[in-house]
Amino acid sequence: MRLHRLTVTAFGPFAGTERVDFDTLAAAGVFLLHGPTGAGKTAILDAVCYALYGSVPGTRRNDLTALRSHHADPRTATEVVLDVTVEGRRLEITRRPDQSRPKKRGTGLTRDKAVSLLREHHPDTGWRGLSRSHQEIADEVGRLLGMNRDQFCQVVLLPQGDFARFLRADAEERAKLLGRLFDTSRFAAAEHHLATGRAAALDRLRAADRAVDHLLQRVQQAAGDPAPPPGAAEPDTDDHRDEARTDSALAYAAVARCAAREDHERAVLTTETAEREQANAQRDLAEATETARLQQRHAGAHHRAETLRQREEHIGALRTRLERSRAAEAVAPALDLREDAGAALRTARATEAAARNGLPRELADAAAEQLAGRARTTREQLGALSSAHRAEERADRLRAERAALDTDEAADRELLRTAERELAQTTERRTVLRAHLDTVRDRAAGADTLTARLEPARNRLAAARRATEITARLDDLSATARRAREDAVTAHEHWLAVREERLDGLAAELAATLTPGTPCAVCGATDHPRPAG
């Protein structure tokens, strides 16, 4: 905020009109307000605060009548005009408190209501009126400065020891005030968003670690390894530790897989050796049995030999089936382990897919830079929607105010027409009465000869007196008509200002919808170098 000029009239200790040129004072960078007690230093700060917020610091804010100088002429209105630049906008704020003044006609005092005016300066068009509403001006100033009256007095003006109270405030109160001053809400929202994302990621990481622990325990059970597998501790923020735990788990699984493969190969070799030894033993047994049978049953040897030759192929098939069954029985645990490992792998993949389903489809595999860009785009869209919503609310208020102004204008016009008709009728009657008065005066010259007509003359005299009263009433009606015309002109100017603000609002709404490459709804151009609003 930069102050340019301050003009005070009948304000505080200043009976007349005083002007302070802050641009000249601040030419060297800083300036000092000094002087004896009662010189008016605090009054200048009070005038700045009153122009911005419509009240002054301290206990005087509830009694605005105390702002008026006791030394000022009763006919001089108390007024404060501040020329200031806020957020790159050159504004002029005019404030007049509720005050009494002498009546223009007759004796006594009349009450003037408080007035607030806000204008903005544009390099191309000069000064342009923005609002006459106290509430709208307060909202606009509060939005631009980012502080209410108490915060402005406490942080900027620092009056009457309030700065010490600010320093003695606890950390929470100072944090809230400084947060409103510097608008840290977006950083708090970003911090909350990141903390929520981190908590969700840690939950997913814990679930994945538990799944890995379960798989490692199943691998240990299947491998029969007495050494416990490396456990997945609570997730650490150190990426190197997470990588080390992952490498340990993968190394343990690889070792278990190699050990299982070695056990399988060793079991196959052992099975083949046992089968060869069994074949040799069976062969020796068959030879011994055959020799015994030959010795015992020499007579039936040829018959049994023929029978054996006939069943030799069937016996070979049975032996082959027996060997295969024994081989399958030996490798069955390894096959079960393989199926368990495959099921665990599918479970892990399903867990990973479920974790990614928490993100939108287009961001499931997106990088961090793309997610950050998407967040900025979303914040910009939210800002545009918020501006459009505020513009729409203001447009609704302006429509309601315009309807009220139209109603007031119609009533003022009707009052003006009535006053003009009464004025015309009164003028005609005044002309007639003056003609009668002239006649009465002419006839009064011959009063000696018109004694018999004295009573009619008295009646005409009464009529003349009535004409005088009507003439006085005519002056009052003329003043009423002038005030009605002034009120009508003021209402018309207010209506024009409201209409201009509405046109500016429509321009802002149109500008909010303009995007590069999209044709404008008014001119059809696709290039928008300087959109309004």
C-alpha cells in the first residue's frame, strides 16, 4: 500500500481544509511525523484509518461525531479524501461522517447521513466511480489490504501501545494474523495434501511389506530353512534403507529358490540311483529265484518260462508305471512349492494393481512432474471458478440495487410531475390574484365614492392576503421541486454507475471464459492479448 495524498476538512484539530502530499514527503524514502502534543499527528493517522475503514482506532470508533473539529464553521462539512495505491490499483476514497449542519432556509439544524465514495484511476480513461455503498467499499478495501480494521491498527499504525500487545500475543494468534497477512493458506493446503498422500503411501507400503513377510515365511516353510527370513520393519523415510530391505528380501528368495532347485536335482539323482540299485537287486533276486525254481520245479520250468515270456511286455509296462509313480512321489513337494510361489506372485501383483487403482486412470503411471502440473492446473481452475462465483454474486446484488433504484426513480419522477403541475396551477392563480389586486388598488383610489362597495373590497383584500400566502407556499414548492430534480439526477447518476459496473462485470465474465485458440463470442478473434478483467 502506498499513500499519495490526504485531504481533511473540519476533521479533528483541523478547522479548515488541510492537504498532505505523501509523495513529496516520501521522496527520500522515509519521512517522520513529529510535533508537540496536540499538533495533530494522531489525527493524520486517524484520517487514514477512517478513509480506509470508516472508523478510527481505539475507543473513539463508536463515537464518530467526535471526529468533527469544534473550531470549524458550522456550514463546513467534515470530509476525508485519501488517494492511495493498493495492489497496483490507484484508488480515491471519500468519507463524510453522519453530521449536523444549519438549514439552508429558516433556523435550526438538519442531519446529513454518512457518505462513502470510491473511485479508481485508469491511465487511459482517468477517474471512474466504482461504488457509493459503505459495505461494498469495506469489502473491497478489506480484500485488497488483506486485513480488517483491528489488524490494520495493530500491525500498520501501531497506536497507543497496541504493538506491544501484538508482541505479547501467543504464537497461535500471531501465526493466524501473519497467515492472513501473507496468505499462507495455499501452502497449508499443499502441506496437508502432501501429508495425506504420504500417509496413504506409507499405508500401502506397510501392506506391501506385510505381504512380502508372508511370502518369505511361506518360502521358509516350504524350504525347511531354520534361519528366519529378513523381516520387513516399519517403513522408513530413508530410501536407502528401503532399498536395502528389498534387496535382502530378494536375495533371500533367490537363495531359497537356488536351494530348492538344488534339493530337487539332488532328489532326482538319488531317485535314479535308487531305481538302478533296485533294478540290480530285482535282477539278482529273479536269477536266484529262477535258479531255485529250476532246481525245485525243473519239470515246470519250460512252462513258466513260456508264461514269463508272454507277460514280459506287461510286466515292463507295470515297471515303468511304478518308476514314474515313485519319481512323481519324490518331486510332488517341489511342485506344490512351485504352485504356492506362483499363487504368492499373483497375490503380490494384485496388491500392486489395487494400490494403483487409487489414482485416476490417466495418472496411474504418471511421473511426479506431471502430477505437479495437474495440481497447478486444478488450482488455477478453482481460482477462476471462485472469481466467477464472486462476480455472479456481485451481479445479483447489483441487479437488486438497480431494481430498487428504478423504483425510486419512478417515484421521484412522479413526485416531480406532481410538483410541476402544482407549480403551474399556483402560477396561474398568482397571476389572477395579482390582476384582482391591481383592480382593488385602482378602486381603492376612489374609496370616497365607493363606500357602498367596501365589503367587496374587504373580501378582495382577504384574497390578496391569501395570494401572498400562496406566493410563500409557491417558494416552498419550488424548493421541493428543485430537491426532487436533484434527487432524480443523483439517482440517474447512480443508475449509470451501477450499469457501468455491470458492464465491467460482464466483461470480466467474458474474459474468464477466453482461452487461447478459442474464438471470442463478441469479435470472433482467437488471439486474446489483453483480456479485460
